[in-house]
Amino acid sequence: MERIVILNFGAQYNQLIARRVREAGVYSEILPPMSSLEKIKGNGLSGVILTGGPDSVYDEGSRTCLEGIYSLDVPVLGICYGMQLMCKHFGGRIAPAPTREYGKTFVRFSESPMFVDMPDSITWMSHNDSVIECPEGFKVTASSDTCDICAVEDNERRLYGVQFHPEVNHTEYCAQFFKNFVLGICGCIGGWSMDNLANELIDEISKQVGDCKVVAGLSGGVDSSVAATLVHRAVGDRLTCIFVDHGLLRLNEAEEVMSYYRNEIGLNVIEVDAKERFLSKLSGVTDPETKRKIIGTEFIRVFEEEARKIGAEYLLQGTIYPDVIESGVGGASVIKSHHNVGGLPKDIGFKGLVEPLRKLFKDEVRRLGESLGMPAPLVWRQPFPGPGLAIRIMGDITPEKLDILRKSDFILRDEIAKAGLDRAIWQYFTVFTGVRSVGVMGDIRTYDYTIAVRAVSSTDAMTVEFSEIPYPVLRRISSRIIAETPHVNRVVFDITDKPPGTIEWE
Ligand code: XMP
């Protein structure tokens, strides 16, 4: 069996590595760095990848792996911290870089099996330390204006390292790089595809839940809908879906979603009106993480109550990989506690959680949805976060602010659709910034709220670029929001990529 093992040193991007290997057509598995050699060798091993991570190799307690990794008779690729660790092991020297490299960086490549069909081009850098002396037997195969050693290799021992992040979309030849490593250097044939995945997942779900009943939290988004479709295939009518209206939905959302589920997809869905309980628990709360934890807990309490009524023991969630990694699972730092991971309470009244999409990215979930034959409008619906409008209102949440946000968001969606941009832009919404400023309307001074427009393009939500909406469309959006939404006198456009920003403001 062809299999690439990825040893995880705590990088934000390590699942992107797994995903790139999958795209090259080979099965991959992420394991903790100190995994035993038996576990790593497993049932067939074609290569090992050491990921990046937040540590410094000389720090006490910094993460490392067993030395035997380098003698397993398969190629080893170190990425960023992984390359530094490999170089330190073979006698190279690492030091804080004189110039910290962060962001898009032009790199020149020498001839190497790693860089076949890769001209000198942009890569994504994110590092404080650099290799300053190559270990004996290794040669340098790439450099940038600020970093002399951007890649190293010892072809005889099949050891390779890159300082940049080839897994990130911003690296121009990211797919080619992984083809070179997986198919070229590791000699894999490939052939593993998304279509195999649905069957594997349905099998795993059947094994996990046995004869038990399952309740599913359904949000109307693609993740929970694909997850529910998979479980439905595995357990049939032992699945009951629950759509919670927490009072933080967009205009007309509850009606639209419920009619869609009832009429288009034959799932058994119960709607729970929980507006009062969510909004009263959130009253006066301003801290983003506290909001997320209250919402995560309240969702679980609603699901527990519904599960008790029907005797369900498992809870299905449409958790996807970015939710997991940003919540700090697996040693990465906490960016935000996604409501279905870091925002969960410790005590959960279920025998277990079913999370079949936990290792997938949004675009992979969409491809899976298509391979399951789900309707295109559902598969391509723009993402909407579980905590809803709560994380788009800076400061405390009030009915007045919710009303302003809903109206402005509706106008934005309407104008984006009229401009024919709704499929081109990945996600777009308005934010209630909480900022008030002075304006003049109809010769009268105003002191009112500022609405921000956020629109981004992405494939996987891990990295995004703000969308370049044409000025005439922006102008229409701005005039309509100000004319049609009470207490708004200013509209701003968010021009921040991710990183350094995130998509949502909280
Ligand atoms: P950020 O803001 O982290 O968002 O760049 C990445 C993607 O995830 C969505 N998001 C969430 N989805 N529960 C969810 O189901 C959450 O708690 C949550 N927070 C953010 C966000 O809308 C974007 O698509």
C-alpha cells in the first residue's frame, strides 16, 4: 500500500500537507512526532514528511522525532522547522535569521528532483530561524534575496528540506512540488481519489455507531449537509437532523433552509426555536472567545435535550479541518474557538461525536458532496459560521444591532448577486463594527454606525485574499446600505488578506 506519513510538529498548515499528498493521488496519515517506528512503517510506507512548527530547534523541550526516521529506507522531506530539525541532526547550524522572512518570497531553484518543472517563482515563507550552515553531504538547492539556504538535499540518502511552505496556495508551484516528491522522489504510482473517500467514511460511521441512533446538528451549510448525507447512507432513518434557530441567522435564513431540506433532500429535520435562550445567555457579553464558548455550550444543550426525546446516543457535527486547527487542537496555537470544537463544553451528554469531515477542507467537502450526488446550490452555498451574526457584531449583541446587520447583509448579498459575482466570491458579508462617526445626511449632522463589507476569495479558508469588487458595485452597495439601513452613515471595505487577518472579525 502506498502511504506517506506526516509527522506533525504543530504547524498551522500541516493538514494542507496531507491534502496536497491526497491531491497527488496518495493516501497520507498525520502522526505525532514521537510515534514509534513500527507505527510509522505501518502497512506500507513510501515517504515521511516532517512539518513546520512554532518551536526553535535549540530550545529546551522543542519537539523532535526518533532518530531512526532517517534510516527507514524511504525519502524524508523536512518543511521549515522540519528542515531545520533534519539539518541539526546531521550537524548543520541553525540561527535566528537576520531578516525575518514572512509572506510571498521570490525563490531561485537549482536543478533538483524536488524542483522538476518548477521555474524560479514565488513561495510562501514564514520563519524566524534559518539554516546557516548546511550539514556535510548535503547541498543547497534554492535561495532568496534574504535567505541563502532555502532548500537542501542529500540525494544519496534521499533526504530533502525546504525552508518555504510548499503546501500553501501562495506557493506558485505547490501542486507540482508535491507531485515531484510523492510520485518522483518517493516513486508512488498514485490513484487514490476522492471517490474512494465516501465509501471509506460511510464504513467508518457504520462501525462507530453500530445500532445506535444519531442526531445531527444541521446548519444549512455544506459541511453539516454533506456530513448528514454520509450518515444517512450509513444508518438510514436512525438519523434525526436538528436545525437550531439561535436568533443569529441572516434575513429569511431559517425559512429558506428548512424548505430546502424538506423539499429537496429527503432528510428528517426538526426545527428548534432557541432564539430566546441564546440571546439571553449572550446579553451584555463582548469578548469574542466568551461568545463562542456560550454558543458552543448552548448548541450542545439543545442537541442533548432533543436526543433524550428520541433516545439518540451519538451527535453528528459537520466539523471540518480549519475549525479543528484554529481551535488549537494538536499543539497549534488557538486562533479562535470554533463553536463545534474549542467552543464545546467539557461535559457532553453523548456516547460519542461523529465527525466524518474532521480532516477535510471546504473544497474537498464540496467535491465529496458532488460525488454523493447532492444538489449544486447546496454544495456551493457560501459558508456561514455556526455562531452566526454573533461574531460579526463587535461588542455586545442587541436586537437593534442584529436588525442593522441583517438589513445591510441582505443588501450586500442582493447587489453581489445582481452583479453576477455570487459564485466568483467565496464568502461575503457585512460586519457591525461598533464604530460611530460623524456624517451629514439631508443637511443634518449624523453620528451613526459604520458597517464594514468583507468579501474574500479562497479555496480552503486557510489562506484568503480580499476580493477586488469593482468600484461601481461597491458604490451601489454603500449607497443602498446607507439609504436603506437605519442608523448607518458610513460603509468601509475590508482589504485584509488571511493571514494576517481572519475571514470573520471575531
Ligand atoms: P476564519 O474567521 O477563522 O474563518 O478565517 C474560516 C471559515 O470558518 C468559518 N467559521 C466558523 N464556522 N463555526 C463554524 O462552523 C465557527 O465557530 C466558525 N468560525 C469561523 C468562517 O465563516 C470561514 O468560512
